[in-house]
Amino acid sequence: MQVVPNRTEQLNQIKTTDKWDIVIIGGGATGLGTAVDAASRGYKVLLIEKYDFAKGTSSKSTKLVHGGVRYLANGDIKLVIGALRERGLLFKNAPHVSSVQSFVIPVYSTFSKLKYLIGLKLYDWLAGALRVGNSISLSKKDVVEKLPHIEQKSLHGGVLYYDGQFDDARLAVNLAQTAIEHGATVLNYVEATGFSKNEQGKINGLTIFDRETQESYQVKAKVIINATGIFVDDILKLDTANHKNLVRPSQGSHIVIDQKFLAGKDALMIPETSDGRVLFGVPWHGKVLLGTTDIPIDQHQIEPRPMEEEIEFILATAKNYLDPAPTRADILSIYAGLRPLAAPTDKDSGSTKEISRDHKLIKSESDLITITGGKWTTYRKMAEDTVNLAIETAKLIEVPCKTKQLPIHGATKDRYHGHWSLYGKDYAAIQQLAQEDPSLREEIVAGYDYQAVEVVWSCRNEMICKVEDFLARRSRLLLLDAKASMVAAPKVARIMAKELGKSEEWIAQEIKAYEELATRYLL
């Protein structure tokens, strides 16, 4: 069963299309959401991504679909209401990759309990009809039942509230598939290298370079959207050489540990860390994610690495709340993502707390549209705003947004065992594939239920080009257990080589490249 055209067919669209209505640079949450929005309205859309879909920040989140409890504390009610509405729409449109998650806030004073309960009751109320649960007060006994390893000294009880969880990279690939199903052309490993302009200085096309085939193409476009996250300034400099940076990256790091440290289905929310932020301990794919940090940095890179001070901060904070607490020896994987926050002005203190979390839309003199900021939860609304501006800029025929009720590829409420639910409606076709060739039932590494059939499926239907694409983003093994993923890499490389017609030399290069990458996810 062919779900989406393969990469070669997508490339052929570039060769046979004279002019695109909208070209999008960037295949993370915002770019892919924009492609879905524009294609579902009927526009001729091309999206290119320099690396793999969601290779950057979009696959390295805390895996939460949320309104932002912290933004509520900061008084940003409008941002919270918008995000809560989008959370509800995501649950409806992509139920296979998202779910409701319960959180427990342990409290160590009566005042704290009252403060958080009132705040979270407001949070529930702001969600309106899209509320996902009711916040309640918990006794000390209730908290210990839900979080058996919580630090009990001075524990007064807690507050239980509900929010959302999802698989970021799986949603990203489903958005790519959805865009293609609505007529878009979507390509990973294709880089924008330069713009072409008309006599009035308006952008009317760009040069792109396919990193897989080493070929360049000229494409014409009525309007171009820059949705490259932390790399928006690099694209803006292709347009205007002396452009002043818009984005100040902030690094958020996580550590991954065994689920025994929470020992239940509830997540832990620590409302006030030593630096005045929040920290989460979230059950995810049979492990626990602990994070995140928030550190302003000066340089952006595609594979940031958590700093030693961040790892120590997360462990030290966890030690105040968990008994036994995780140590460095318990860490299975570490990862970091860079948030594209709006660059601070001279008035800002430099703290990331003062930098806006909301998204910003900018139209350059050349008519290049740039979208930056925001977060995964609000990707759909960001896309809607961006396409509306693109229509206005390029004077396209106006078509209203359709994504509020648009099911994402794979959408189903059916639940399967373990990670299989993430495939949604594709699950049946994957099982059919394994039935036809029982050898594909083989696990790719001991201790995890990822199977060879998933690698084959990803080659045929999810546009993987590299071993990393499968182990980091189509499956999540790199983030769950970096060492196990290194053991799996040779087997994945061989299955891919057979499917994609690659050589022994390619296999060796891919294994080496993957090992170099995976070591960055280990202490």
C-alpha cells in the first residue's frame, strides 16, 4: 500500500512545475503546518527542508501539548487561551500521536497548595469546551500513591491537573504526508541557496540544491515563506546581506531515565526551580523525560548538546523531589533543542523570561515572509496566519483556512500496544507487510519492540534517506536509549540499503555517521 509518493516522484514535481503559488523553506513544525494549510486551501505548494523533517528543535521538545501554565503565572492570558484552544484541536485532528496526560504538583505548604489550585482551576476554565480534565486537590497520601518516589519530608499534599502529550517527530512526518495528500510537493535534504528578484526588487524565485542527488534547480514562486526556526536569520541574509538578527536562541535540554523513577502513569511538575522556572518529569514511551532548561546562547547549530551545567541542574532539582533520585549513571540519553525566541531589544535584561514566546510574522521589502517564535502547540494557528499573509502579499485568490477540522494523516482513535498507536491508520498496512514477509517481524534491537518492518515502511512511505532519520525521528530510539540505538544502527543500515538500492560503502558510511551523532546523546 503506497501512502504517499516517494522522494523521486516528489523531485519530478520540481522539474515539471513552471511556477508555484507558495514555496516554504523549512520542514519543522511551522513549515510543515504551513504546507498543510496552504495545500488544503488548493494552492500549488512546495516545501523544502535542508535536513530531515523536524531534525532541529521540532523533534527535541518536552513532548507537551499545553497552554503554558508558566505563561499564566506571567499574566499572558491571551497566549494561554490561544494555546489551550489549539491543544483541543490537535487532540481532535491527530488523536493517534497525542493524548491527555495527568500531572501532579507536590506542595510543601498550605499557601502553595491554594495558590496552584486556584491557578489551575483558572487554567481549566480558560480552556472552555476544549477542557481535558478537572484540577483537584490531593492529600499527602494521594500524592504518594501517584508518585511513590516523591520526597515526603514536609509534603503537604498536591494538586492534580491535566494537559496534553504528543510525539513531536511523528506528528511532523504525518504533517508532511498530509500536505502531500492535499497536492503539495514536500522534500527533505533540499537546501535554499539563493533568491532571484524582479526589476522592482521583489523575490520571484529561488535556487535550491538537492543534497542527495547533488543537483541544483531554479524554481519560480509567487511568494516565499521563511519558516526555518533558529535559522531564519541565515535565510534573511540571503535576501539582505546586512540583515540584523531577529532571533536569539534559547537552549532547552532534557535527560532521559528509566520509568522506575516515577513508577506510575502520572507526570511530575515542579513549579518553582532554583532559577524560578518549571521542570517536568514526564512518562514517555516507557521512559521518563526530565527537563527543560532555558539558557540564552549566542550561536545556533543543528545538533546542540546539553551543557554540563544543565545536566547538573536537572539532576540537582530532581534530587530535591525524588527518593531515590536519578544519578548520572541512570541517564539513557541527553538531548537539547534551541528555541527561536525574538531577539531582545536594548531594554531587555538578557533573561529568556523577558523574550516573547508568541510568534512573529514579518514581511521584508522584497516580499519574503518570515514566521518565527511560537511553539508546537500553536503550529496550526501560526500556519493559518502565515498563509493569510502570503495570500495578501501574492494577491492569490482568497480561500478560507480549512485546518481547524482537518484530520492529520493516520488520524484514528484506535489504540494499539506500545508505540504502534503512533502509526494510526497505517498500522493495518504495516502489519499486512509483515504478514507477507514474516522475516520483517525481527526486532532491530533487544529490549525494544521496534521491528524491521518499520524500517521498510519508513523507506517506502516516510521518506527516510539516512539511518539517523529512522532511529532519531521515525522511531524515537536515539532519544530513549542512545546506546541501544547504536547497537541497532548496522541492522537498520542494511535494511535501508536493500530497500533504497545502496552499496556496502553507503552502509559503512551511514553506520560511522550515526555512531558519531549518537555519542552526542551520551554523557
